[in-house]
Amino acid sequence: MSEKLKIYTVKTEEKIFISDNPNNNGYNNNTLVKYFFNGKKPEQSFHKDWFFVNEEIIKVTKINPASTKFLKFEIVDNSLICDKLPEFFT
């Protein structure tokens, strides 16, 4: 079952501001950070409940927490590898 996401938008000449809590009603845990808009995460704006994207929203996808569970990072520059910074870390 798909969940509904209610988004409020304000379009300017340069950006599109988006919020799911435009009136700052009570506690909001910023559910928009759990979504990608056109394949990109929204950027934080001037207010904690408002974000922005640089182009018109065509596609909204939810971040799958399971897909970020086993990330592995590798140091590309071998000269940086030391006891405090191993070659691989998760």
C-alpha cells in the first residue's frame, strides 16, 4: 500500500520551496528528508520545516532504509591510510 505525502510548494524564479508543515503546527520530524525528489535529496532552506529543490518535481521516491544499512567506504589516496583512518570502513 502506498502512503500519501502532502507537499506544499512555493515556486520562485530560482528554486521551488517545499514543506509538509508550512504553518509550523506542533512537532514535525521533517518527513521530507526521507524522500528523493527527481533522484536528489531536498536541501535545507531558511526554516527547519522548509526545503528546496532546483527544478520542477517530476518524481518522488522514498529512501529505503535497508539499502543504506551495509555501506562500505574505501580510501582512494593510500597516503591517508593510518591507524585512525583504515583503508576500508563501514
